[in-house]
Amino acid sequence: PAGYVPVATTQNLMAADGLLLQDNNTLQVVSNAQAKVFRLATTNNFGAATLSGTFATKAEFPTTLTQRAGNSYVLYANLDALFSGRMPAVSQYSINRVTFQ
């Protein structure tokens, strides 16, 4: 792109990690510190976006999103265990379906 413009929103997206562009008017954002996935909608090509749904995640450091067959999924990466040096290290990770409220 030739340039970047901030998207105006009142939603606190602190610790936003993973992004998923669901369609041309909908963006999903996973925040590991807030343990939530936010769904933001726009009507003006992301000049501004408003909250259109939330999903509370497990407190297992959610990091990224993907989509399959019209459904969204969040990966619980458990990076908190890595950062803290917890042993034994986490060896299994879960991917869970996102259901917005």
C-alpha cells in the first residue's frame, strides 16, 4: 500500500496479537492480555470500526486466528509458560472454535 491510516475505534485493543480479516467489512482481533477475541465491523472501508461481538478465551495466551468453512478458530499458544520458564514445557496446544456473543 502507498500509505497507512489508523482505524478509528473506541474499543481497547491492548495486547492485540492475531488478526483475521473475516471479510471486507469485518476484522477479528485476538488480545492475549485481555483473553478475548473482538469482532470489529466497518461501513466505511475501515476509516472507523465498531465492536460487533466478543468471545472470552481461556487464559492460555491466545495468539492467532484462522478460519475454515465459515467458522473462526483461536490458537492457545501457552506462551506464558515459555516466558516464565515453567517446566515441563507445554507440549500440547488447543485450537478452539470462536463463538461471538
